[in-house]
Amino acid sequence: MWKIVFLNETVCDELNVLPEDQRAKFTWIAELIQEHGLEKVREPYVKHLEKGLGEIRMKGRDGISRALYVVAKPKRVVVVRVFVKKTQKTPRKEIKLALKRAGEIT
């Protein structure tokens, strides 16, 4: 069974400042991953980005946000960055920050 975990308190705080409907969407997608497995959940809910980095895609009345994650053993989705998305493409600086944080995973 898959587990969804946060890298640290900072990432939890990033999620908690999102609008309620986007947080609810995150929870719903996280439950899908836990029930069916990450390999069975696809777009529009999750998308692979690069270098083992993926994104959980939340959309709400107030816009869109992303939770960037990496996969760790055993069957863990480790959320390393949550942010409000304002551009078409995921900004390079967000990907770089997520990859840097992913280096902290033990």
C-alpha cells in the first residue's frame, strides 16, 4: 500500500496556505494513490516531470497549484514542494527547489 508523506513541516505549511478546495483536491488525489497505487493514477491528477520528480495537480475555484514529489522505498510518495501555479509550465525554479529538497530524503 502506498503512503503519502511530507518531507518536513515547511512542506506541510505550504499545503496549508492553499485555498480549501485545492487542499481537498490534494487529499482526494492522495487517497486515490493510496487505494489504487501510484502506477494506476495518471493525468489529469498526477504527471511525471523529470529526474524522478512528479506533480500532483490540484485545481480549484481560485486557480491551480502543484505538489511536487519523489518516490521513495517502500512505496512512499514524498511531497517536497507545494506552490500556487501562475504560468503554463511548471517554473524551473520550483523544479530546482524540489530536486534540492529531494536530496534530503533518507
